[in-house]
Amino acid sequence: QLQLVESGGGLVQPGGSLRLSCAASGSILSVPFVAWYRQAPGKQRELVASITGRTDPSYADSVKGRFTISRDNAKNTIYLQMNSLKSNDTAVYYCHAAQLPRRYWGQGTQVTVSS
């Protein structure tokens, strides 16, 4: 059973950057799927970025070229580097890990992009 804890959210101006971290309570070495989702007010949760096995990361079109997902298995941590932030990136960001049939979610971290 993994527990995921996100950090790094906050208030940032448009065009700014943030790096989100997701610390797992145990090893993620054998966890094949890790991802970041987000949910804006009044909207459904959406997949932002993911890594499956050893394949290249995948990104939503809306963040491609601006966000980078990575994982550090030695530190049991998943990252989301967010650059050139826009107001419509404002949302609660959730870390997710899947080792089927088990799925794990963090509690979420708020990202607000506003001047």
C-alpha cells in the first residue's frame, strides 16, 4: 500500500514556473504507471502527464512543450516541472500511481496562476 504526498503548489504569475513533487511512502521501482492529473473548479479531472514503464512520457496537448514529468526511483518521488504557466493551468494537481489492480492517489496540491 503506497501513500502519495504532493508538495510544491502555490500562487504564481502567468509565465512563471513551479515544480510539483510527489513523495511515495514506499518503493516505486516496480510501479509501472505514474501520472499527474488536475481538476479545475467545475470541471472533470483530466490527465496531464504520465509515464508508462520505460516508454516516453505522454502529455495532454494543452501542456505539451511546457510541462515535464519525471520520476526518481531512488528517491521514490515523481515530479512535474511546469513552465510558462497560464491562468487556465489553475487547478488542484493530483499525483497518481498504478500497479494494477492497485491505484493510488495523493491528496492534491493547489496551483493558482494569477497576476
